[in-house]
Amino acid sequence: MLIRIDEASERPIYAQIADSVRSDVASGKIGPGAALPPAREVATGLGINVHTVLRAYQQLRDEGLIDLRRRRGAVVTAASAGLAELRDDVRALVSRAAELGISPALLAAVVAETPTEPPPPLEIVSDGAAA
């Protein structure tokens, strides 16, 4: 697994590490049960502080994408399979939004604000009076 960062980017390094792992999961390069490299190894390889890598791993844990276990390290969870399955759907949604002239930022905001449950059906209440 290759973790990529761009030192010229304004995006924090821990976020770039998390983005890199998410990308590999979504593309199917790594799947459920796969072990991520130890934080010390990643930190040494990238020339960064180990706490930066741990922060990225903690973010991925909070998202449910990885599980952090003592002596076992960071392991990709079963939830990653769903992310890989959604990749094509997301690609189609992004493409359709671009056709409609919707920016990626606006699309992300719409997705973030979309409830997971459908709204309840409208209910018509009658006060008993006839018109």
C-alpha cells in the first residue's frame, strides 16, 4: 500500500493520509481484513511525526473504516466493502451533477444535508367543516 501526500498542499497531512487510505479502499486496492502499515513505518517513510499518522488512523476509525487494535494494528473493517460498491454510483452522481452545472462543493453540501430516511408522507387533516 502506497500512502501519498503532497507537501505543497494546504490540506493537513493527516487528512491527506486518511484520503489516501479512503481512495485505496474505494478503488478496491485494499479490502476488509487488510492490515494498514504500522504508524511508525508510515511516519518514517514520509518523514513525519508518528502522531500525524495516528491522527489519520483515528479519523478513519471514527468513520468506521478501520479498526485499531493493540498488537494487531490498523485493520480495514467490513464496512469498506460497501464503500467500494458505491464507487461507481458516486462516479455517476458526480458526472450527472457536472452535466447540470452543479459544482462538487454544492453536490457535497447536498449529500451532507440529505437525510438517510425518507420524509414521512404528508398528512391531510380535516377540521370537520365542509366548504
